[in-house]
Amino acid sequence: MPVHMANPATDEVGPYRRMSASQANTYKACPRLWFYQKVYRFKMPQIPVLFVGRAVEEAVCRVLKESPGFIVAASSHDVLPPSPYVDDGTPVPAGKADWPAVGLMPLFPHEQPSSKDDLQAWALERANAHLPPALERMRLLWEKDERKAGEWSEVDPAKCLAMVHHALLFHLDEVERCVEADGGPGLEAWRRGERPAWPAPDGFPHEAFDGHPLASSGPVSWCEAWEIARPWFVDPDAPSFTMNAIHPGHWFQGEYDLVYRWTGSPVIVDLKASVGANDRSGDYVEQLKIYAMLWYATHGRQEQVAGLQIWYLGHPSIKSVPTPTVEDMESVEAEMETLWRALKEGEPTLGDCPPEPRPMRGFSAGGQPTEPPNDSRCDRCDWRLVCPGGEGTDEQQRPEDVQLPGASQRTPLQPIGGLDPRATVRGELFSVGYLKDGVPLKMTIKQGTNTAHIQVVSTKRSDGSPTVGVPAMKGQAVLVKDAVFTVNWKGEIVLKMDPFSELVADDDPDVESADLFDFQAKHNVGGRVVYTYEKSGIGKSGKPWSRKGLMLMDHTGAFKVEGWADDWNHQYTLVEVGDVVALANVGLDAWASEVRADYTRNSRLQILERVDRSTA
């Protein structure tokens, strides 16, 4: 199966600590780059091309999901509504939900494509219908992204459509091979209605048919071949990040683009909406070798992939990657597990991830190896101004304390790496508020004469167990473990429960807890500005909103500081990347392992040292 889910009974890793091919390739490119982006969570500028690739892939998959035996070429893009999935990505059983293709009537034989040319005309017209809404969805996501860069007006829809067409033409060649093979070894089983454990998305439930509604007799038809050759892919309507193949040891996960299985031997395809003439083409090869290992490991080490392909859609070509041997895959597996233990099992430090970039690799169009470029990886790095491999430094830049203008005494600055927003509090439930699916999302806890709000922002913990692990009733003695301690705009204490928090019965007096008013609510920090950002939108009430923030880094750690645009003082408009600043009176917040700070109207930003721009 292309999807291999975690086993909750044996998964001791959890979804937040798994290794992936992209992380492995980032670390190999430069350990410090990996640290900045995966530990410090620096986010690179989000240029439109990153979103265009997702739109192209979505349009390709939506055409593949449809059938020329049910849908005419001129149909609307939304003729096939979303398929029903549970939140964890498992399909809803046939009898418990309406699957969109079940109500479709098969077209008459003379209405179905009867040649490759007919099928090509149908597929390309469906692409014309699906790409514009996919591009618009990606444009809206790009607009909302706090790190958006570039101009969407530079996106050329015609070039995007050409890439979708190229992918579909490659697929039609596969369909033609299926016709030439008379449907392959699975033709009769398909006609009987048999389906693999995880079929390619087609709008039908995963259960078997009582005879496929498009089945005919005699030689395979072009319409049948489209259905039989359809590769598995991530259903665009499935919940995000749920269609993964997770290693049996739970330390690695990956998501295949396309998997062709009609011959009985799987071929994994990686779609790339690019020309392939850059260093990343080397990463694509490594990724496919890792995916070959993952397929082998998730199929009882009994089934190997028969082929690995990269489809370069910007320079229409298919690059075949040699399939690794069992010994090769075992070596890759050992390397990935060793990397996971070094990077994910523990807590790596800056010193564990030195700025040692790999030399740049050269590739021409279609991912063909060529002479490497003369420039270094650091020249192209987004973090060169703060990294010691570029123009930055690891040394302490901020003072221990600062004299803020107008303050009567010096303000001590805390190291970012030592800030902990989590608190364990015991008390009794004073009130239980809004329920969703039987889980209270808002409660109040009382500790003596003091109270605090409990806000459940995640109903499941990182290991899949419920965050609220006790019946929520007024008067119940409880222990709120590892909640995020925050203060709202009214000055009230709020204990936020995310995937790392838990509400349990207070039946263990040995568990250490804190008094509500012993916890430090506000902090003073300082460091070097990595980048600034702004984001805005329209709220549910119809009113516009705007927020500003910055990524701050000192010699111990880094985090994001964010607040409403009107709350920032005028110095925010003067801040440049590389400036050393102090931030006074900020609150803390977190989600899982990511710690961040809240800037309010009572906070203050002060520039301490301007970066030298004399050589800019």
C-alpha cells in the first residue's frame, strides 16, 4: 500500500519527531541550515513559484481522479465533489457517507474516448478546467503567508497549464502501454470489481465493486485502460499530511507523488514543476532512493519498486533513477535512522550542526549532471547575514541588561533558549463551557481564591491520546500538565492545552505543580533580527486585521515575536535584518515544541545596535 499509517500501540516517536527526505537533504546540504529551519524554525521567503508547483500537482491529480467514462470533457471543475475522510486520513466506509462518484451514471460507449487522441483531448480539456481554481487557491494561500515575497503577477498561467499538460501526456503514454498489454495482469480482477487495499483516488469508496460499472468484455478499451493504469496519488481533498507512508519503526515518513501499480510492480514518480537545472536535482535523486527504501520497509521487506522516475514538467522529460539493491536500501535505512537519532531523538545544539555547506552541484535541464557553478552555497543562503558561515556570528551580541530610554533602572534581558512557557497547575474545575464532540474546549480552574481559564486548542496529544483525559465536571480535582501559560488582553491567566498538554485527575500528590501567580507572565529579551514580516486579512466579523512580527535570535535560541500592527512602537519601521534589539514586557506562547512571544500595547521595542550597511 502507498499509505502506511502509524501503529498507535507501538509509536513512541509521534508525528512531530519523524525524519523526512527533505530534512535529510537539508542537513546534508548544510547542518546549520537544517538547524535554523527545523530547530529555530526560520521560514524562508515564500515566492510564488513554491505555490505554483502545488497548484500544478493539484490540477494533475484532479484530472487523474476523474474518469472519461463518467465525466464529459466540458463539465465544471467541481463536478466531482470531495471524497469523505476521517480527520486522520482514513476513508469513511461506503455505508456511512456519500462518495461523490457513486451517483454518476456511466456514459454510453459511443460517448467515451475510443482512441489515444480522444483520451488526450478529454484530459487536456479537464486540465483547462482544473488549473485556474487550483492557482487561485494557491494565490490566496500565498497572500496570507507572513513571509510572502515576490509578485504573483509574475506567474504565467500559460506556462503552468503547459506543465499540467506535460504530466498528463506522460500519463497517457502509460495508458497506451496498458492498452498494448491488454490491461496487464489485473484486467479481469478489475472487471470483477476487485480493488487494492488502498486504491487510487477515483471518487468511489475503498470497498470492492460488484463488477466495475465501466467493465466491458474482450480487449481492454481506452476508457478501461485509463481506470486500470491510474496511479495512486494524494487525493487533493484528503486531510493534509495524512497520506504518508510511515516506517514501521515510526522514525521516518514520506509522501509519494505518483505510484503506478497496474503491471503488478510499483513504479514511484516524483513530479517537479521545474526545468531541473539547479542543485536541487541532486536532492530529487536521493529522495527517490529513500522512497524505494521506505516502500521496501513498509511492505514486509518482500516487495521492491520496479522503477523510480522524476518528471520534469518545465522541461518536459522523464529522468529514470536506478533502483537501489537490497544492500543499498539497507544502507540508506541505516543512514536515515542514524540521522534521526542525531537530529530528532535528542535535542541537537548549534555546536552539533556546524555551518559546513556541501559544494554546489551542477545540473542542466532535465536534471542532467553538468559542471558545478562557481558560487558557494552560502552566497545563496537566506540566513547568511546571521550565520557565522556568512556575515553573522554565534557569539553573544546582546548585553545582559539595557537602559531603555525613560526607564528609571536598567532592564535585564533573559536568554531566549531558557524561556519555558509551560506550567503544571493543580486545582479544581470551577466551570465547564463550550463542548465540541463531547470535549469541553473552555473551562475554568480554581486554585484557592485564584482562577484561570483553560483553553483546549487541540483535543489530541502528540501520541494520539486525548488532551482531556478526565470527565470534566465542576468540582473535579485536576492536574493541568504542561499547559502553555499565557495572559489575554484583559490580563486574565489562560492555560492553553496543545498536543503537548494533558488534563488528568489529581491523584498523584508527588507531581510538582505551580501556583498560578508564581509563574512569570512577562519577559524581557534581546537579540539579532533575522527577518521581519507582516500579515493581514478580514476577520469573521468582516473587519480587517493586521499583525506584525519578527524572528529574533540570540546566542542561546530563537523565536518569533508577533503582535497587532497598531501595538508596535515606531522603531519597528526602522528595524533591518541584522539589527540588535531589545524587547521588553512580552508574553510567551507556544504550539508543540515551537515557543513564540506575544507583543502587546504594553510591550516595547528598542534598537540597540544598527547593522553595518556601509558595504551594502
